Amino acid sequence: MEQPFFNIGSAADASGVSAKMIRHYEEIGLIPKAKRADSGYRVYSGHEVHELRFIRQARALGFSTKQIAELLKLWRDQRRPSARVKQLALEHVRELDEKIAELRAMKATLEHLAKHCHGDERPDCPILDELAAPKSTHSRHHHTDTAKPRRPSVLSRKPKRTF
């Protein structure tokens, strides 16, 4: 029985990955370059669409392109050690824990700033003051409540790039 073939639009619909991202994944080598029909259009097999679904699901879990490349390599290797797959997953869990901590710190900073903003007709606003402050002052909040521990502002940290 012959396997169905898909053009890029059909492959995108079947996999949930946009045609633009499919071309990007080919360009960066995450997936092999597509075969071409006589007309010059890209043609994808059912197996390649399945790989695109794999990539989409890995992206949905927040894996980086580099991690997805490693997961694809392991998935394609039927003699892979599952220990390596588990190690990658647990490394990603640790990264997610770090991101969650960063998001919680951002939330706490914004809650603190919003709590201390009067939200009235006056122009003074600690939220805008914090955003406009020189980098060196972002680590200090202007707490009026001294019972709370001071936490470094998330505005003083560079965001991590994960892709």
C-alpha cells in the first residue's frame, strides 16, 4: 500500500505546524529538506507529517529547538537508551522550575508596585518610577512595609533566551 503524500499546505494542516515553520525547520536542519514534485512543490510523506506532529508536541511542552533535535534523534533510533530521554526531560523540568521562579518573582514585584501605587489622580506612580529607574536601583524597592523581606527586582535581571 502506497503512503499518502502531502503538499506543504496539507502537511501543515495535518501536523498543526504552519507552512512557514515547516520551511524554517527544513532551513535549520531540524527536518530533512522535502522532496520536490515535478512541479517543484514540496512533497511530504505521512512519516514526515508524523515527525512534524512530534515537533509541534515537543514545542508545546516548551522544549528548545536544540532539545527537539536531540529528542528527534533519539526517537528515530530504535536502540536508544531511554535513560537519555528521561535525562533530557528532567533537565527541561529543571529549566521550567527556574522559569516558574522567575515568573513568580515578576508577579511579586508587580503586585508590590501595584499595591503601592495610589491609582488616583496624582501623577506619582511607583510602577513607572521602577520602570524608569537606573538599572542599579532596580534591586531596591521603596517598601513602606518593612516587615516584608526585600527581594531583588526582576527588572535588574536579563531575561533568558530559550530558543
